Amino acid sequence: MKVFILALLVAAAVADDDKIIGGQTTSPGDLPYIINLKRFGSLMCGGSILSANWAMSAAHCNAAANSLTVTAGDYSLSANDGTEQASKVVKTVPHPQYNTNTLENDIMLLQLTTSIKETASVTFAILPAAFVDPAVNSVCTVSGWGNTQIVGSNYPDKPYSVDVPVISNADCNVAYGGDIYDGMMCLGLLGTGGKDSCQGDSGGPVLCNGAVHGVVSWGIGCAYPDYPGVYTRVSHYISFINSYV
């Protein structure tokens, strides 16, 4: 079963397998490109800030625009850091070919009502050139506010990051029985496991070589040795992004 890496904290029950596993807490300012996406004030997904009025997340994080808030420059979810910039959402733009069955094209843009300014705590994400991807075995950093426990739930107040290597789509397709498409990329420790993102981190950034190359999308379980994390391959969607941003 394919599992979205989504967290609706408005729900009473939270799946036991949602977490960034094997990572470490970050310090203020470490992730100036990350945003969090809240629905009715509760954390739902992560994402990246692309420009003054546009952010990026996963299409499976889509919800009614008037229910959503994007916050850049956030660190502690429970405290006012003095660096936050929050905005309501004018509209959501999921990729027009997003497929809920195959999970292809799991990328979404969000148009913001309030302009976000670059500061010491907020910088617009650098994106890769079209169809330019990190090499297999390159180590990328996945970040988010997802749960940090394998058993039970413990959503951190501050974002975590984990460094995970890129796996070839061919190897990933062996694990997933052909469900990996060109617009997806995989990260993980095949045969070992222990480092991964999961529910609560959906839409969040995958930073490789200084650019956001991935969007947290889906996987079977979390940090399983035989099932890497699956991410949207941003380089395949540069034309889509540029048509709005």
C-alpha cells in the first residue's frame, strides 16, 4: 500500500510510522527555504518558498485555499521566533496531470496573498536546471516537522533533517515493482534502512548540492531496508513552475 507522507494534526489518531527517522534537530536559520503549510491552523505539510508570492509543496497536500496558511522563517511551532512571515493562500495549483492512483506529478504551487521578503531567516529556494539531477549515491538533506518516533507519535516543535543518499530509479523500481516513474526520485539506504522521511513531512524540501531537487511524496512504511522514500523529481517540473513563478 502506498502511504502519503502527510500529517493532519487536526485528527485525533496519528499513524505510528510517521517520522523523519535517523535525523537530527536543526538550528534557527539552517533551513531558510523551508515553509510549513497549516490547515485551519494545524500543521499539515512542509514545502519550499520559491518567490515573494509563491511556495511549492506536494499535490497530495492540496486543500481548499481559504483553509491554508503558509509560514516562512518558522522554527519553533509553539513559540514566536520573531522571524516568521505568514500568508494566506490565494489559490493552489496542483500539477494538471497529478494522478492520485500512480502518484505521478505529485507537485503543487501555492499563490500567496502576502508577499514574503528575503531576510537572514528566509531565502527563496534555488531550483535545479531542467532535467539536471543529482548523481546516484549523492547525499541529500530531507527536512520537516514530521514525527521522530517509530512507535507512537512525537511531533517535534522544531524541524529535523536527515542526510540520505540518492538511489537509482532502476533499483527503486525493483523495490516497488515498477511503480517508480521518471518524475520521481528515491532516497534511502537499501538493505539497511534507518534514515527516511514519512507522514508529517509531505511536500517538504530535498536539498541536493544547494538546490531543492525533491518534494517529499510517498513510500511504503518508513526507513524500511527494502523500501526507500519516494520524492517528486523537481527538475522534471521546471517548465510547470516557471509558467507561474
